Amino acid sequence: QVRLVESGGGLVQAGGVLRLSCAASGNIFRVNGMGWYRQAPGKQRELVATITRGAVTNYADSVKGRFTISRDNVKNTVYLQMNSLKPEDTAVYYCAAEVVSGTAGDYWGQGTQVTVSS
């Protein structure tokens, strides 16, 4: 069984910073792509950033220049450094990963709330 566990969400004022972490654990042979998604109330889940095992990154236009995704392949952990936060960044943030564990599959974390006050 594979689990993704996020941490680091919370309440912050506009202009503030937060760092999210997501660790994959369980019967893991290899973790391929990892990413962060978010879902605001009344909106669809959207991509925030992704990172390949080789550290190639991709960002949503709305977070470019403010958020940085990184990973530690030894710890099977992905991070999201969020700077210059805006109220519109308020959402539940989910991590996702493609995990090879016998067969390859996509896994999601339970989500962590990020709230940015104006």
C-alpha cells in the first residue's frame, strides 16, 4: 500500500510564505512524476506545479515566479515553496505522484488547507 501525506498548510497573510511537504511511503520501488494541485471552493481542481524524477518542472501561469517545486528522491518527498501569497491562492492543496510498486499507479494525498487573508 502506498500513502502520500501532506503537511505545512495553514493561515497566512497576503504577501506571506508557506512551505508544503508531501512524503510518499509504503511499498515503493520508484516514484516518477510528482506534483501539486489545488481546489478552491466552488472551483475545479487545477494543476499548480509538477516535477519529473529528473527535476524538470512545470508551473501554472498564476504561480510562476512565486512558487517553487522541488523534490528529494531519497526521501520520496516533494515540496512546494510558496512566496508572495495572494488571497486567490486560498485552496486545499493536494500532492500527487506516479508510484511504481509492482505496477505503476497514480496516488493522491488527503489535502492540506492553505488560507491567505487579505
